[in-house]
Amino acid sequence: MTTPEADLNRLHAWLKAAAERGAVPVVCGANGDMDTVASAVGLASALPQAMACGRHLGRLAKRLVEEEQAPFRRLSRPTAWPASLGGLVVVDAAAPSQLDLDLPEGVPICVLDHHATDGWDLNSEDLSLRWPVSATTEIVTAYLSRHAPEALTLPVRRLLMAGLITDTGRFKHAGSSSFQSAVALLDDDGLDYRGLVDRIETDADLTSSDHGALLKGLQRATTTDAGSWRLVTTRAGTLEGRVASLLLGTGADVCFVVRHRDGRTRVTGRARAQACRDGLHLGQLFESLAEVHGGEGGGHDGAAGWTSNLDRVAAETAALAAVASTNRSEVKD
Ligand SMILES: [Mn+2]
């Protein structure tokens, strides 16, 4: 049984050893959401040899990284890594495929993650910290508080808090550890929480083409009884997560948004908290679909995705069948 403190000590030792060997890129997940980007920026700020980097910056992350003037390097494919790598840290990515990068060979890897599924195949010189917390920024906050408190500057704390706010769905999916992390980040004065929430909410301002895409996604929605679950399915080419969340608000247990592009089909899933308590786990469901039909799948119980080479109808049918065959065991609040 390992304690969080022992985990953090191991992480500290791993980072120190990696920094002595060379550069330490801290790589975020390709979706570039606020949690993954803030985790990378926060952790990298503790180590001169480290640099936050990744394939994409999501809309909110891009804006806040610019506003906070946080160092972040965009990577491309084929991926050019520094000549002498001491180690590679990966934050908030459940599998190598979620980085959308060409990973270097023979470099020790450290994974910090909070997803329920784990697609990493690690060696003895590698390290994995997978905590059952609501955001990866919680792990980074715990690490910095214990081993590098000077790195918890105001910009870093604001970014970490933004990652925590967004990954917990404004604390709707927060566990007790999330509130402890929030207190740790607020502890010092100077962090204007209300102002930060306002800055995050500004991101809800959509362009008129985004607005049109959302409405189209809602119009195309159809509802099905998948076994004992009420399932809503639709198609959308953008903002899939947001379309799915809006559709959940109509009273569905689970929602799938399907996007087909360049021969690949992505199924984005969201499930209500009560459906998850009743036994639905989308991360595991998509992980097993990927094992059977190929592609990459995984994530959290209530928010997950699966990308494969199936066509749209085949992917949608497979996902529906997987939900229908999941038993519902009603758990009262
Ligand atoms: Mn996350």
C-alpha cells in the first residue's frame, strides 16, 4: 500500500534524476484541455530543465496560457525532441495515443494521470502516479505544495485552479480531495476566485458558426432505449463534448456524439452521475470496444471517447450495443 506522500517522494526523486541527465519535456494530452495544459505548465515551473509542451492548446487553455504568459511549446509531427533527454513526463493522458506525438525511444517516462483506464506499458525505470482524483492538477498541486512551494506563483495557481474548476465541471464531479486542492491553491491571498471563474465563463462565448454547429448537433439527436438506459445519439463535427453535455440535460442517462472525419470515427460519450453510480462506466466501455473493434478508447466513467477506423454506423451500433448489454444496478442517492 503506497501513500500519497510516498508517491510524491518517488516523483520528486524521479524528476531530480531525470533533470541531472538532461532536458525534461512535460507533455500534455493532445486535446489540450485546461487540466492537462495547467498540469504541464505547473509541473514544469518547478524544474529549470523542464518545459511544458504538447500537440494542441484547447480554446480556454490557449487564452489563459497567453494571458498568464506561461511558457508552453507546441509540438508537431514528426516530433523534434531536444538532443539530450533526461526523461519525459506525461500529464493527464490515459494512453500514448492520446498525445498524438512520436515518442522518443529509450527515454524514461513518468505518467501523472487520473483517468480510470490505463493504456501505458511502462518499464522499471518509468514511474506512474494514477490517483483517483477529479483532475490531474490535483496531483500537481500536491506535488508542488510538498516539494516546490516556491513554484506555486500566482499565475501557476490560477492555471491549476482553472484546470480544477473545468475538470470537475465547476465542482459538480468534485471529490473531497478537489476541495483540499482548491484550498491549497487559494491559501495565499491574491487569487481572485470570482474573477477567475468569470474569465473561464467568458469562454462560453461562441462564434456564430459554433452556435450553428451546436444547434445542428441538437437537431440531429435521436433517442433510443439501450437496455435499461436512455441513450441519445447525434452527429457533430465540432464541440462534441459540449453537444453531449447539453443533450444529457434533456434527461438522458448517456449521450454519444459521433464524428466521422478522414476515415476515422470518434465517439464522444457523456453519462449522468446517477447512471455511473448505477453501473455505467464509459471509460471501460470504450476501452473494451477498442479491444474488440480496434482504435483507442478510454477515459472517465462519465466522460470518455473512442476513435477507430469503423464507419459511422458501425461505430454507433457497437457503442449502443455495449450500453444495452450493461446491467443496471440501481443505487439510491
Ligand atoms: Mn483531466
